[in-house]
Amino acid sequence: MRKWAILAGAIVLEVAATLALRAAIDNAWWAVLTVAGYAGAFVALSALLRLGAPIGVVYGTWAAAGVALTAVLGAVLFAEPFTPLIGIGIAAVIAGVVLVETDHGREVRS
């Protein structure tokens, strides 16, 4: 449960940093949150790896959730487009992560 909480924190920090990066176009002070958010996200990801979480699962989940949340929140907060094709792309990314997570626990036999 602790690993999932750290991963959720890393996702929130990365999404906040990316949205702040977009907001920095209009106000440069948002860049401070961008740097802090990305730094915090990478510290959290490092902690997960030290706890023994598999890198493929951690990175895949972090990246997929980040892409999905950033696209949705970008549409809500910045009126960026969110088309059906974007939705299909997000679904494909999430499906890929699910496949990686599902097969990760299987042993490879020679």
C-alpha cells in the first residue's frame, strides 16, 4: 500500500509540474512549481525503486497516468483540445501499461 501511495504522489507532482509549465507561458513564476514538481516526482520514483518496485511497472504507470491526467486537465484548465482520437490514444497507453503489469510477474522459461 505504501508503494502505491508514493506512486500516486509522484504522479500528482509530475502532473502539477507539467500544468505549471503550461501556466508559466503567461506568468514565469509558475516555473518554480515546475522545477519543484519534477524534482519531487523523481525523488518519489527513486524511493519506489529503492523499495524494490519493478521499474517497468513504476515508470509505465507513472507515465500513463501522467499523460491521461495532463490531457484531461489541460482541456479543463487551458481549453486545449480533447478529441476522440486523443481519448483513443490515452486508452491505448493505459492498455499497454496494463499488459506490462499483467505479464510482469510471470517467470521467463528458457
